[in-house]
Amino acid sequence: MRLQAPPRFVPVRETVEDSGLEPGAFLRWGRGRARGFWARGRGWLAHVGELDSLVVHPGSRPRNRFLEIQDRAARRAGHGSGNGWRGAGPEPALRFYGGFSFRDDHVPRDFWAAYPRARFVLPDLELEHDGEAVRLSAQELVAPGEDVATVRGQLRARLDYTLKGVARAARKGDHRALHPAARLRSGRRSWQRAVEEILAAIEDGRMEKAVLARILDVSTTGAIDPVGVLAYLRRENADAHVFFFEPEAGSPIVGATPEALALVRGDRFRATAVAGSVSRGATDEEQRALARQLLNSAKDRVEHAFTVRDMVARLEPLCRTVEAEAEPHVLTLARIQHLETRIRAVLRPGTSVLDLLAALHPTPAVCGLPRDAALDLLSRNEPFERGWYAGPVGWFDTRGDGVFVPALRTAVARSTTWRLFAGAGIVPGSDPDGEWDETGIKFEPVLRALDAAGARGIR
């Protein structure tokens, strides 16, 4: 007997343009529902609601969680397989937002209870600014035989309801509540021992690099609005990729990362390799002097070269051509400077952004080299769960396009406590005290954002 294929749900979308819509008001209006925000520069995407979700739970054992998410999304769109995404159908592409944990064997608990090995939402409302216009869209998945005209009328009514609700949220504004806060730092002695163990492994030839992370917990007497934290991160880190995701109410993750892991549009791929750091400096003259010091640092150039070399090698089987800049340049952010190299590629037919994540993650910039040796050493020397820290976060659509960044300069909240994460690449020449200070600088963007959102006493 021939089995019938599952019914294909077709996306139907209605859109209005309104230059007055602000993402902060939109996200506050959506409080209590799944919501998120993804931006770099003038362009940004915000979303509210959950029509559908894609989740890889601890109990499941997919052959590859990136490709498992890809196949599930393709089935939602009725394509049957992720390999058939490119050019599949005239309907609007479904866009899913979310991310992946750093480790394949991650178990969601404590701060990461809402964050399994992979979790993506298909929202019913999206607010998008493409650098020129602001558009609000409402969408629905329509079953075969359903009256599309009726659904379109319902979507237009939903847009009208949303516009009125966001306008009310905008008039109310951001009423920041001030809450005393306290820090609980991770141990400096354990950090020193871990750095020394990594350096010994490098000297013995067991590895070339490992990226060691530490945490900083900030507890407040009341809840801090994550949208307020996001607003500060956007304002102060315009050159970074700023993100916010809250799949369940009360469990947000926020961050401002300097690098792009995978940006795909059609057959074009872009990424940045970022490794090697120095502080920004108090004056323009000091900033330029520190930038020259970074460019001339043998230790930082070696660390950077590890990342570029590994990323290019992993991209080559999936691409027609891969090009990396011959020399790194200095990326200057609000509090820190990095060595950065741009990587571009032309993809082989049928290659999606999730195919690329499966090949690239974790890069040497967030893990180390060789991968397995670094992962084993980190599991023994980081006395906390990384969760989604340093994992790929962002969005993809059912045409294979998408934008993903590593979740760096990140904090996740549970009730009234925020856990901040920062890491440093340990290579020959690394000094435990210097790397500790570097991670302290990397905590600053989120610490300042928490302070601006009402956490008193953490600065």
C-alpha cells in the first residue's frame, strides 16, 4: 500500500510599511511570547510569536543536528529534503530564528533550561529594517483546501492589532526600574591552573590552541528588562552583531559579537575570522598605538592564522572558490580591538547556510586546534556549562540563506541572575594574568548594558 505524503502547509504573508515602528516597542509589546532580535549596522530583524518550532532534544540522536534542523525545516515547507531548498516554489521562504549549543552533547538545565542542543522558532510576526524601509509582516501556514482569502483578511486584522499595540508600548516608553546588584566572579586560581595546563599541552605538541572561557554572575534584587539591555548593546556596539533571543519568557540570551560565522545569500558566502585582541585605549592616539601593537604581535598573528587556515580548509569542499584576505586588519570596537580577516566564497549548488555551519562549528576562534583535544581539555577545565555560549545563533530560511554568528560577549538570565561569558585564546606566549584581563574587557559590553538597564552597583 502506498503511504500518502503529509499535507503541505503553504505560507501566506501580509506586510505593511511603517517607518515609525521601533524594535524596542515591538519587543516590549511581545513580552511573554517567544521573541528575538538580530542586527548589525542599520539592518535588523525582530520577531514575536511562534507558529512552529524545530528542536533537537537531548534524548534524540540525529546524525548531525545542523542537518537534522535543515531537513525538518524542509519538510515543514513541503520540499521533502534540505537539498531541494534552492529555488523551491514561488511561496515566501519560511525564516526560522534561534541557534545551537556549543557542544553536541549539551544537556539543557539551570541557566540553559530553555536552550536544548538546537532550537528555532517560526514567528507569526516579523519586523524588518533593510537599511531603508521598516516593514511589519504577519504570516500563517495554510493547509490544503483552506480559504486563502479569509486567511489574508485575518492577517491584515492581526497587523492592525499589532500596530495599535506597538504604538501603545511606544507611548509608555522604557520605564527603567533600578535594582541593586552584586557580582560573583569565577575563581582566578582555577583560571591560572587551566591556562598552565593548556600551555603544557601546547608545548608537548598535543594541541596548537584552546579557547578558555570564564563566567561572571550578576544578581539583582529585581528583574532587569532584557530589551533595555539590548537597547544599550545596540547603541554602543554598532559595528558588532547584536542579538537577543527569548524562546521562553524569563530566559533571554543577549550578546554583541564581533564576528560573522556564516552569511549566505544565494550562492555567495561571507564570514570573518576574528582572533587576537587588545584594549581600545582612552584616546585616539592610544587606540592607534595599540592597533599597531596588535598588528605587530607575533603571538596574536599566530593565533589569528590558526583560525583563518582552519576555516578556509573546512570551506573548500563545499565551495567553488574560497578567498581570504592576504593580511588581517584591525577591527576597533567600543572597548576592544581585534585582528580580523574577511573570507568570501562561491558555494557549490545546493549548499545551504546550515551545511556550512555543520562544517565550520566550532572554529578555532571559539574552541581550539585540534578540535577534539581542545574540547576534551575544556570539558575538564571549565567548571560550568557553556550551553549556547560560543554556539552559532541567528536565522536561516527555506531557500538556504541565513546569517549566523557565534554567541560571544554573551549573557543568559535566569530569574534575577545574569550569567556573563567571555573567553580568551591560549597559544604559545599567553600569560594567565594577561588573558584574565582580556576576558575582563570582554565582559564590559554586557556589564555596561546591565548598568544602563537598571542594575545598580556592578560598575
